[in-house]
Amino acid sequence: MNRNVGTLDRILRVLVGIVLLALVFVGPQTLWGLIGLVPLATAFIGFCPAYRLLGICTLARGQREA
């Protein structure tokens, strides 16, 4: 499992994940906010299965693994 999520992408995923998780506690207080765990997990792991399927890699050239 090679990394395919770059630094800026990871930062954005963490922010989106936190906002979505906040929906569980504030706002409409719906469990749909638990979807925020997906971007958080992919940010911390550094791998996105959807990117793999679509052939996307947001890593800088120097960060890419062979």
C-alpha cells in the first residue's frame, strides 16, 4: 500500500473530517457526521483507495515511492 495523499491534501482531509465529526455533537446532531472518520483515516494513513482506482497521486515527485 503505497502512499498517494500529499501534504496539502492531508491537511484538507483533516479539516473536513473534523468539521464532519462536529456535526455529531453540534448543529443537526446527526450520525452522518461519522462519515468524517473516512477523511481523517485516509489523512493519517496517507493512502486513499479511491485515488488508487482513479490513478491520482497528490504526492510531490520527491515523496513518491518507487
